[in-house]
Amino acid sequence: MNGLRLVLASRSPRRKALLEAIGIEPLVVPSRFDEARFYDNGMSPEELVMALAREKTATVAEQYPMDTVLGADTIVVLGDSVLGKPGTPSDATRMLEQLSGKTHRVYTGIALYQPAGGRIFSDVDCSFVTMRKMEPGEIQWYVSTGEPMGKAGGYAIQGKAALFVTAIKGDYTGVIGLPLSKFYEILKRAGVGITNFFI
């Protein structure tokens, strides 16, 4: 490392892989707090993902106050409905049936704790994803792979679900779970040089 350590407040292997792809090897420290209390409280999708990302970052920053901490959260929104992570295969099936043949929004909130000033900088990315009409057998097959479990909206765009996505308007890395362009912008706002984290 070149002097600074980036702590990733997420257990998502996809976010870690995105950081590694640009030359950053983060210290992974999952944030453990009750996310459920943030839902159903009247917040807009933007407010919700921002609040979740900031809470993840703040929780881990308490343990690592001398390090730069990055947190993120992703939700899928169809119309007015927020689709979280499916808890069962039947949940995943229901979500995919809803998304089939439609365009939905993917919001990713990102938050960065800057230790020098003790501040948290945050932003939200929104992308639009269109899925083709999926046949019941295709949904059943995809759910049987296990890939939808633990993924917002019940799918992983960087995996087998790419077979069903016909269009993306926005940041592909944001749909995966960490908009790298927003990450870079936030680092600049915080006055932190990205090369400090390169391996």
C-alpha cells in the first residue's frame, strides 16, 4: 500500500472485486446493524440507500477511526415498490416475475468516512435496467442456480442474469453495487487521492 488503507464496510464480494479491479485491496469489515428499521418509514429510495450507506460507514468508522471507510447499499425499485434481497427461492421467483419485461431503477448509495476531518461524504447513483420477458421455466431455472439469493431484486447483472437484461441506462458498476465513478468523485470531494490506496 502507499500509505492509506481503505476499509470496505460491506460483505459483498462484488464490491470488493470492483475495488480490486482498479487496483485497491480493501480491508473488508462488514457492518452489522438492523437494516430493517430503515424500511417502511416513508423515505424516498434515494434517502433510503443514502441512510443505509451512511449507517454502514459510520458503524465501521467507530471501529476504525484512523482509516478511510467506504460503505454502500443497493436497492431495486419497480414503480413505487422497493425490492430487497429475497429470503427464499419463492421470494426470488416473485421478484423476477415482477421485473420480467419491464424497466426498473437500481439505486446505490455510497458513503465515505474521511478520518482527517471526521466527516462522511455521500452520494446516490441511479441506473435504469430493462429485462426481457422471461418464461416461467427460465425464471425457475435461474432461481434454481441459487444466484438470486442475497441480491437486491433477486438477480446479479454480472452473472447469469445478464442473459435476461436487454438495456442499461446509467453506470453498470452502480448496478453491480459500487458506482466507481461516484466513488472517485467522493474521494475528490473529501480531498483524498485515489492513488494512495493502490497496491
